[in-house]
Amino acid sequence: MEPSYKHLLNDIRAFVFDVDGVMTDGSLYLMEGEQYRVMNIRDGYAIVEAIKAGYHVMVISGGDSDSVRERLNGLGVREVHLGISDKSAMFNELLSKHGLQTKEVMYMGDDLPDYRVIQLAGMKVCPSDAIPEIKRLCHYVSPYTGGKGCVRDVIEQVMRVHGRWPFQSEHR
């Protein structure tokens, strides 16, 4: 019997997220000359808290958007890698750069571009609306969909296990 995914949370020191379908719901709003995405404010709060607590938060996405980069940089995410065609190579580069072991890294993806890279992570997670091929690989499927709190869900779980979630003692 495989141990509960909660056991894997103990080792997590870094989060790597895809953008479209994870930090957003995957929708694109098309306006004259522009494309817009929507991100969840609670996901953003959790990202800020994770960074303040010393976790590595990184993004690897095939999409490339100045507004996404600006939003993530504004949250304090310094490792924002957009327009990446080989996510696995970037993932390995980030582990090496930050001296991380695979067991210390959680990856959240939702679609086929994440298929190879998610397999490299120590903990594999996805939103509830991820494609079946990704869900089958994952240790945990968030009950939240992409762009609707799945990022907050996994960050909060890790930080609670480590006793680092804000106001945690007030909720016990």
C-alpha cells in the first residue's frame, strides 16, 4: 500500500506551477489586440505567504505573457519562466540552481505539456479539472479547479503540515 500523499508534504521546500489551467482557469478573454487571463486572489495570497516563509515558488509555462510575468513578479515570484518548450530541462535546471532534491519539489500541472515534467517531481499534484492522463500520475488531485483555488489548496496544506501557515494556531 502506497503511503498517503500527506506523508509527502513533509519534505516539500519548493513549488513549481504551470500557469494556464493551474493559476488560471485556462480561459483566454480576447479583446482587440489583447488576450486576458484571470488569476485567483487567494492563490496569490498563498504564494506571498509561501515566499515569506522561505519556500521556493517557481513557474514554468509554455505560454508567454508580460501581464502574467508582471503579476507573478509582483507577488514576489523571482523564478518565472515563460515561453518554455522543454519544461523538463527547465525543471532540472531550477533544481540544480537551488540545490533541491526531487522529493523536496511539488509540481502542479493540468495538461499534456506538463506530462513529462510532472513525472520528475517528488510530489505530483493537479487541479480537479486536469486531463485524465495527468490525474493518473498525481499523488493528489485538488478538489479545486484551475484558477479557482487549487494553488492555495496545495500551498496551504504544505505550510500547515510544517506549522507555518499564518494564524494556524488560532484554527486548532
